[in-house]
Amino acid sequence: MKMKLIMESWRRHLEEITELPEEIFSTFEEEIGKSYFWLEDNDYDDLDDVGSGPPETPATMALTVAINKALKRAGMDDVTGIAHSSGSFSNSIWHSATIDVSKDGKPVFMILMNLWEDYENYGIPVAKMIKELSAALRHELVHLEQLKKQAKTKGIDLETAFKQMMDDPRQVVDPADYDTHEAYMKDYLALHIEVDGHAHQAAENLMDTYGKEKALDIISKDFELDDPVLPDEVKKYKNFDVNEKSMKKFRSKMYSYIEHHSKRRGLNEKINRKLF
């Protein structure tokens, strides 16, 4: 009964969500899957850090090509996607992601990949890795759509809007201003642009892991941190004790995105069957 009341309340107050083109919910998975980037060389010996840019490997270069093919197919070739190497090993296949605006005013998102001697050492099924990586990339696209909307509303160019976003403490916080990583993460996750981006990413991963009804049940309760398959994007908001107002907005936005994504469920299941 409690869950039903929560669901009814959220249905009456659906959070505004950031729309992405329908096609981008399939093209990332398809192009990344066809690239086989995880089979390319991606070790210290393969790093190409000549020049002023971040280091690359054959694996990150293959991923960059795949990302931009996907963007073009989805009609988003006004955006550039770039994969670089973090230059270090990790227990995760990727390290971090961010957005930027190039000198010619083009929106850019970048994902920093970790090194590996053999991808199989991660123990992550390829199909799961592709889905989670695609969701992370769409998280950054959500931020770029937020940026475009702010530029349009203010009547300014993207580069100026990006600078204003970076200088706005209501949208971006600097880790250097915090004594601990925990304090930084607590404020970072509460930012409205991050609530939106993480809710989008978490909703995708919840749907892929549990299906619609179970996903809605999970977000209506206290998050079970010992659930081994609960997406990290969800656990973060519990782990870092994000304030109640932001947590409620995170749950509400997840609900809105789950309802939105469920309309694509048939398409996504068809894609999953194609992935290895």
C-alpha cells in the first residue's frame, strides 16, 4: 500500500526530464559492440602520450570512432565524443567522464578509460559492460543538453554558457574547496544537474538489471547497499548521505526516467539479444 501511494504521488508530480533522441538509446550499444574495442591493446606499453593531449591507446581510439559513429547515426553529429586513457589500472573499466566546449564552439564529452592487460580480468560480461558504458555516455549527453538549454534561455553562445556553468556553485563544486572526498561527493551529488544526470543513468541501469516493476519497487524503499547488482549510481546517493530534498528529487527523477525508458523497452530488449 505504501509503495502504491508513493507511485501515485510521483505520477501526479512527474519531474521534468532531459530528452535525448530516440536513436541514441540503440546506436551507442550497436556501434560500441561492433568496435570490439575491449580486444584492442590497452596496456602501459600501448600508451601514446606524445603531444599535449591526454594519452590514447588502440582501445580508446577504437572506442572514440565507435562513439562518433553512434552520434552521427542518432543525428547528434553536432556533438563530439572522445575516449582517452587515464594511464592507470583500476577495478573499473572507466575512470570518469566530463563535458566541454571546443574552441570552435562545438559541444564535447570525454570519457577517461582505465588500462587493462586483458579485459577478461575485469570479469564483467561484455553485454553488461556495453550497456553500462552507454548509460554513462548518455549521462554526459544529458549535461550537454542542459548546457544547450541554458545557452538558449540566456541568449548566449555555448562557450559563454559553459563558462558560466563552471563558475556557478549551484551547478559545479570544486574538490579543492573540501577537506575530504566524502564532503565533496555529498555536495556534488546534490547539485541539480547531477541529480538529473545520475537519475538518468541509474534509471537505465535499474531497468536493465531488474525490469520496470522491480526497479520502481527498489526506488520506493531504502536502498539496500549490500545488493551486489544495485547500480553504483543509486548506491552513491545512500553512501554519501545526500540531503533529503535532493534524495527525494533523485528518486522522483528516476521514476520519471523509468516510466520514459519503459516505452523503449521492446527496442532495448531487441538490442540486448544482439549483444553477444
